Amino acid sequence: MENKSSNFIRTIIQKDLETSKRDHVITRFPPEPNGYLHIGHAMSIITNFDLADEFQGKTNLRFDDTNPLKEDVEFVESIKEDVKWLGYEWDGLFFASNYFEEMYNRAVLLIKKGLAYVDDLTGDEIRSYRGTLTEPGKNSPYRDRSVEENLDLFDRMRKGEFENGQKVLRAKIDMSSPNINLRDPVLYRIAHTTHHNTGDNWCIYPMYAFAHPIEDAIEDVTHSICTLEFEDQRPLYNWIIEQTEMESTPQQIEFGRLNLTNTVMSKRKLKQLVEEGFVDGWDDPRMPTISALRRRGFTAEAIRAFVRALGITRGDGAVDSQMLDHFMREDLKLKSPRTMGVLRPLKVVITNYPEGQEEMLEAEINPENPEMGTRQIPFSREIYIEQEDFMENPPKKYFRLFPGNEVRLKHAYFIKCEEVIKDENGEVVEIHCTYDPETKSGSGFTGRKVKGTIHWVDAKHAVPAEFRLYEPLILSEEEEQVEDESEEKTFLDHVNPNSLQVLNGFIEPNMKDVKPQDKFQFFRHGYFNVDPKHSTEDHIVFNLIVSLKSSFRL
Ligand code: ATP
Ligand code: MG
Ligand code: MG
């Protein structure tokens, strides 16, 4: 499926090929393995892989694992799984940490060229010497160390002779540059800690700003696509590529990150939701992680269609999360079987249906996709309907069941409410109805009409099931609003206390063998997915993917 919505990056690549600036295209998706991927990462994945595909190029999956303090192999595996699930196959699979030796050599080259120096200032001192937007920075007293001294100190940093924070390697660029990123940025820091890939081989680690351009160049990446917050780093990116004399010259291109209404996206906040128990893990269906969306029942097809329709822009406003729901419905409409489920059951006895008798009724599996065939539904004297489909004293325009009123049971008969049975507290516990055998669905009965059609399941054969209904986890439209750290309120104050509702109801007996991740449209309720984590053979759990109704228009 192709979507040619606005994409300025495509235009850049096209031009690069036409003008022979490039003769091939290589992109990369470079996650830091410090958490689970979320829908924002999906945008980056889809953008990188789709663009390369379009120009017969390649896309690498590269783990940007240059920070040993936050990374873990657990995340490496989940990231691979998520990229595959989204429908993509990477060309190369790389770890930035495998380039540590090369990065070190390039840093030595900078020192030899007089373009890097070992600094003894503390982190705080470096920050205060850096200046501000309106004030230039100040040179470090160590800035003019000789090449020989720098080479010796950097070698000893590598050998582990210094403590964490005692020394750093800095680029020697310009402490009065209007771009603060160019005021002698730190290239290497000391961290005596074990790395998930390189173990204890290293105690100095490159900073992102130094490592990333070199990683791109080593892999011959042509278009290094990243989010807008890196725009001010582009001059440094280019400086590193040029001064470390990398053969390949990747171009950094920034685009606006994806933000969704009612959603927090940063890993830090998602982690907080998990650790403080607001959700039951990274894959809780209310989370915006790929693993949570998958578990909730979202499909890769719908996520791809959503991202492609959004296109790539340089803006970073929040997208209405209902737009994603819209693509979800579109994807499932023709694919998913229709079925009936009662979420809040109320017993109905059909008093004139002979006791002990039962029959099978035929129903289409998907009226919008007749090829899916038909299913059999048992019907007998006792059924369950939805509590909200009965009212003893209905308001005007309530066309469902109430004393004296007749409705159609979907795929079955007309029934008429004759009697309401209550318990000692006056609660309605059962409804007695009569049915009219003439009105059987599909019989062509035209004698009279009813205004309401309700769903039901046969009480004797019904299979119990748990339904989990979800609402947005965050009750704020914009992520920025909940991000304002200067205020007392944090995003946690916007967590929706009603984001999960658990109901115990019944489903059609032909559903008893459903498998995890099977998706259905429950008539009048919405699309549901069989939860892979909590469903067992005798306890089926359904996650609400999206309800049927939406005010969203594309
Ligand atoms: P977070 O801020 O959520 O922790 P990150 O940017 O630190 O995300 P990385 O692992 O570095 O996470 O991200 C890998 C790639 O995904 C980067 O190229 C990054 O720019 C991109 N990315 C991350 N979040 C988004 C987003 N919301 N929209 C688009 N791209 C994103
Ligand atoms: Mg990052
Ligand atoms: Mg981050």
C-alpha cells in the first residue's frame, strides 16, 4: 500500500538521486535499548523503512547502545520483535558498541589534529563556562594542553587510571559560537561500569553527539532521519563527519515527532506509569507502546496506514488519538467476524417457547464481507440480553425492551415484554417475554415492524467471558500541558481513574475455542481482541480495541 501524502524527505532523496549527489539510499532506525518502543518510534520505523523501500534502498536496525548505565538486552529483544511485527525486515543489524574501537581511533585523530582536548573541569564547571544564548562561553584552563599531553591523558583515561567524572574529552571548536552545541562539546566521559555488549572492555564511553554521526558514516547511511530536537546539533554532526575524516557523508534530516492527544510518549513517563502501578506493565493495553497496542488488538496494517496518512512534517502538534482508532476500524471492518456478546447480562425467559426445545439459527459472519460465510447460533427458552436494553419506565424514543413493547432479537424472533420479575430489594432480576414464531429472521415476515433490534446469547449454551473496556489513560489533550514541570501538577495528576472497566458477561458458544489475538466485532459494542496474557482455556478475556462509534472524520 502506498501513500503519497506530504513528505519533504522524499523530495530531498529524489533530488539527491536526480542530481547524482547520491547513487543509493540507506536509512536506519537507531533505538537506544533502554525501554520498549512506542507509537512514536513506529513513526520513525515506518518512515525510515518506507523511504528506503521506495528508492530500492536499505534500512538498518542499529542499537544505539553507547550509554551502559541505562541499557539492557531485554529491550534489544523486544525492539526486534516490535520492528518485525510492524512488518519490516532490516538489512543490517548493528550495535553501536561494536564501533567503540573505531570511534576511539577517530577521537585520537581529532586530538592529533589539535581539535580535541582532555579537560579536568567538573561537569558543573563545564556547564557554567558554557555561557548562555546571550553570553559567550569561556575557555577552559585546560584547553591549550599539547597534543602529546592530550594523547597521553586520553590513553590513560581508556586504561582506567581516572575516576568517573575526573576527566572528559572535549572537541575544540568555538566557545563563543552562537550555537551552544559547538562550544567545545564533550565527546567522551569516564564510566566504570559493565556494558551489556562489551562487558568491562571499556571505561570510557562516547557521547551521543560524537557517536551518532560516526555510526551513520560507518554504515554508509545516506539520510539520517531524526526528530526536530536534534536540529541545533546538525552543525556539530557535520563537523564530526568532516573532522574525523569519515569517508561516507550522511546527511541529517529532522522531522516533527509524533504526539498524540491523551497520550504521554516519553520513555521516562511510561516507566513511571509502570513503576508506580498505574498500569500492569509495559504491555498494559492502555499504554502507547507497540507491545501494548498489539496486546490490545491494534494491527500493524492499521498503524502503518495511520502513519502514512499523517505524512512527515516539520511541525510537532498533537494528532487526535481518534485518528488512529479510525484506521483501526477501517482495517478490521472487513476482516473480523461479527458475533454477539452480552457484557452486562439480564436473564429473559420466553414463556411461550416450549421447555426443552432448542433450535439453531443461521447468521452471517460478516454482512460486509459475505465470503466469510455463516455461523450457527443456538436459541431456546432462556437467553441473556444487555441490562441497558431493558427499562421499566423508559423515556421517549427508547425503542428497546420495556413492559408491553416488542423488539427484534438479532438473527432470531420478535419478543414482547410481558412481565418484570424483581427481587426483595426491587431490583429487576428477570424479564418474561413471549415470542412470535412467525417473525423468524430471514422468513420474509412483513406483518408488522419493530423499532429496536437488540443482541442476546442463549443462556444454556452461553460461554462466560471477561470484557475489559478501556478509556484514555491520560485526560489531557496535549502532552505539553501535562509536562509543565514548573507547576505543582505532573502528568500523573491527569491519569484517568476510570481507564479500565472489567465486566463479566457471555459470548456465543461457537466462540469457545478462540485463540489469543483473535479479533471480533461484537454487535453494537465494538472491536475486541482475545487478550494473550490473561486468557486461559476456560477463561476468555477480551480487550476492547475500539468502540464502533466515532465522531472522528478524516
Ligand atoms: P523517548 O523520548 O520516548 O525516550 P527517544 O528519542 O529517546 O524516545 P530512541 O530510542 O532514541 O528514543 O529513539 C529511536 C528513534 O525513534 C529516534 O530516531 C527518535 O528520534 C525516534 N522517535 C522517538 N520518539 C519519537 C516520536 N514521538 N515521533 C517520531 N519519532 C520518534
Ligand atoms: Mg534518544
Ligand atoms: Mg529518551
